[in-house]
Amino acid sequence: MGPRAAVALVLVTLIGIAAFGWPLLAAPGSGLAHAQDAPWLFAALLPLLVAVVVATIADNGMDAKAVAMLGVLAAVGAALRPLGAGTAGLEPMFFLMVLSARVLGPGFGFVLGSVTMFASALLTGGVGPWMPFQMLAMGWFALGAGLLPGAMGVPPARAKPRAWGRIRGRAELLMLAAYGFVGSFAYGTVMNLQGWVLLQGMGQGISFHPGEPVAANLARFAAYCLATSVGWDLGRAVLTVVLTLTLGATLLKALRRATRKAAFDAPVSFGSVDPGPGPGPESSANPPSGGVRTAAEGDIRGLPR
């Protein structure tokens, strides 16, 4: 991930932390309804997502093919979400976010998670004040998958793959499954914070108390999560692990094959062209040597006319 993409992601993350956490610092009696700040958060989030895409393209040299793959994966993820939403927390889209972000990287992973959640909200009619927060939480979930170690697919010259730190095969699947398990709980916890501040009067030990110390409210929040959402998050986590271990190897190969064919990161260099002896009957029979070399395809002799 390049410096411009990192700066854009840090900016989005800071805005997201402020949006989720400001009620913990609010004074008693202040308006805490996230419905008031959700439109502003959504308005700030959209241009920042575009900035992340542009910065990632500028840093990594990706082109429109990568953006097209991003759209396809977002559509597939949006279609997967209704298959399990509302049934014991089973959401198959989470494993797709983990694997896709692993291949596409953290920048595109963040955008993929956010766009997928937005598209699924439009598909299922789940548009509401919670939607921008879901987009941020899913973006962070996919971002973490993209930041996992051992994702470099092209080692430097004279470097052995193992020495370069690549992680492939069963070790990679186990790492992704473990992240999916932990990340599923983290996603649920972050989204609980968005709704918990609105649900007052549930009980002295689990309700949010505006104006009280942050540590006391966080203790109540932990009790609230344990009492209300552990079972829901567990179903999501277990399904993510099962799908990652059973379908992960096949899907990772397909995604990596697609990226190689698209040659997203392939630098283009032009070989020297021999002008030949000059115009004449022999020169037409001997076309000039040279051509275009890419990291994905090698030399292509003879440019198309």
C-alpha cells in the first residue's frame, strides 16, 4: 500500500472513530441519536472512498480492470448477504470479504467492504441511520484482511519465495480463518457501540449513561455485548471459518488468476526496435524485432498493425 492510499485510509479511520465514539464524551442531555449525524457521515464517507480508490490506483498502477473486478465482487457480496441475514447471524458475505481483500490489498479491500455493504442495503431495503456505520465497520473488517502478513505475490529478483515471507497453502487458509473468526466478533462489537448509545433504560448494569466516566460506560458496554450479541456474532464467526476452510483455496486461486490475466501490477516496457535494412521486398518479409514486455505475459513479438 502506497503513501497516498495510507493517508486516505487514516483520514477515513479517524472520521469513523470520531463518529462511533463521540457519544461516550457527550454531556448529559445532549442529543445522542445517530440519525442526526448519519447523513453527514455518509456525505463525508463517499468522497473519501473515491479518494482511497484514486490513491490506490495511483500508488499501485492499477487500471479500470481492477475497478471492474471491485464492482463484480461487491455485487456478489451484496447478493450473498440476504442469504443468511436474520438467521442466527449467519452472513456468508464475510468470508468473501476476507479472501477478496487478501488478493486485492488493504486499500481496495476497504473500499470493497464499504461498497458491498452499501449495495446490500439498497438490495435488502436496509437503508437507515445505521448504514454509514455498517459501511465503515465492514471496510475496517476487509482492511484488516488486506493487511495480514505474507500477501506479497511477486518477490524481488534472486529472492526465494519462502525467504521473501510469502504465506500460501494451508497456513494461509488457517490464518485467514482465524482472522475471520476474530474479525466477525470485532465487527459485531463495533456495530453494537453504534446502537447501544441509543438504547437507554435497559438496566443499570448494561445501559449507557451519558456524562459518566468513559471507563464506567465501557464496562457496561462489555456487559451489554456479552448479554445480547455473543451468540449472534458466534454464528457469523463459525460460518466464516467453515466457508474459508472449505472454499478458500479454490476462490483464492480464481481471484489470483484473474488478477494475473488482467496484469494489474504489470509494468510495461518497450524493447528496442530494429529499423531493418530499409524499404524493399526483403524488409516486408522480415518484420522488426522487439515489442512489448509485461511482467505477466513476457515479450510479445510483432506489434499489431
